Amino acid sequence: MLYRESGSSWWPLLWGPAFAVFGYLVELVTGPASAALWTIVGLVLTLCAVVWVNLRVKTGSVELTAEDARFGREKLPVAMIEAFTDVGAPTGAKVLGGGWSVPKGTTAVPLRLVDGTVVLGWARDPEALLAALRRVVRR
């Protein structure tokens, strides 16, 4: 693995239990409290967070190996990348990973493929991705 970015961390899983504990404590102070109800609320919110984080990890991760570059759910063989420096990003260039635009919080990294098309990769740390690409793209 030459470069890796996760699409999300797993700490948002704590939001559901934290909200449930806070709700239980407020209810405890203001009157009768239902521990069973707040446990169910905490579990449901945690389950929703698990689904959300899992999808963010799958769609927002970037990985670069000597053979492949993966942006979200899309894999691109490194052998198909012709250039990644001094490549302009034309309007309407395809965004790797299946989105309409690069994910929020990331910067577009234009890549020219061997067939001449330009696609947009992306990363939170584009300089680190470009440095890793320099190690594997030999053109």
C-alpha cells in the first residue's frame, strides 16, 4: 500500500449511545426514566451510524498500490495512467468513484489516461497522493 485514505473514521458510532445516555439522564432528572426505551434508542441510532459510516468508508476511501488506484468503488489500473502532472481538468471530466463531483473535503487530482482522456481522482492530501503516484507511474 503506497497511499491510503479512509472515507470516514468509526468514532461517529459513539453518537447514538451518547445521545441515549444524555436523554436518559435528562429524563431521570425531570421525572421517571425508562432505561429500556433509551437502550433501544441508543441501539437504533448506533445501527444507523454503522450503516452510514460503512457507506462513507466504501465510497470515500482512496488507495494506491503498485498495480491499482482505487477511488471509492472504482478501481483504475496504474498502467492506464499516462500523466498526473501538468494535466488540466476539462469541464465535464469523469470523476472516479462514481460521484458527480469530487467528495466534499477533497481536492481533485486530474489524471490523463493512455487513451488521452482526463479523469478526476481526488484526495484530502493531494500532494501525498501525487508523491505516491510518482513512485509507480513511469512515463
